[in-house]
Amino acid sequence: MNSVYMSYEDYLVNLKKGIVTRDGNCPVTPLLVMLQGRWKSQVMYEMCIYDTVRFGQLKKGLPGITNTMLTKALRELEEDGLISRKQFNEIPPHVEYSLTEMGRDLLPVFYAIMNWGFQHEKELYKVPPVRSDS
């Protein structure tokens, strides 16, 4: 992983001034675009669990995803350079997916998101109270 560009304290100070890349672009937008959609962030989270994973194994970890949507998400993540695809021309043929170095660099990001999720679990997973109107 690359070195940290600024400390969290510097980030908080500079955030109010606007943080941009050398070219004047927002440094957050590219990742948000890469993970857009219902399934891509969930696919990436599943990819963080495994060193290498096959399609069927990923599908089991993502209840509700269709083969078409998983295929689309995997292709787009591969095009974005976050995952790699290795095809084995054996009998039967199979494909394995793994995180690229750029994809592995997202592990601390998912760690931070996980901690945020646990911190706000009660607000995120509110269960409506059971009504006893009878």
C-alpha cells in the first residue's frame, strides 16, 4: 500500500479548504464511481474474505444476486483494476477471481466502513416495535 498522503489531523484541517488531486480532481469520486450500484461494493467485500474465489462461491455469499448481475459486477471491477480474473482451460474449465494490489489497498477502507457500521448498528438496523393493539 502507498504511504499515507496526510495524517487524519491534517485531513480534518485541509478538508475545509477542499482536497483535490494534482490535476484538480476530487480524490474520492473515482472509487465511488467504481463501487456504484447495488452489488459491486458487496462483491468487493466478499472478495476481501478470500485470496482466490470462484464464481459459485461468490454467488453463495451474495443471496439475491443473479448470475447476470454477478457477471456484470465482476467484469466492471476487473475493468477498473480492482480484481483479476484467471481462467483455467482444464476439464471442466473454471475461473478464479482475486483482488489486485489496488483492490487490496481498499482493505483499510472496508475496515473503516465496518467499524462505522458497528458504531451505528442500532440506527442502521432499527427494528420496528411490536405493537400490542389486541
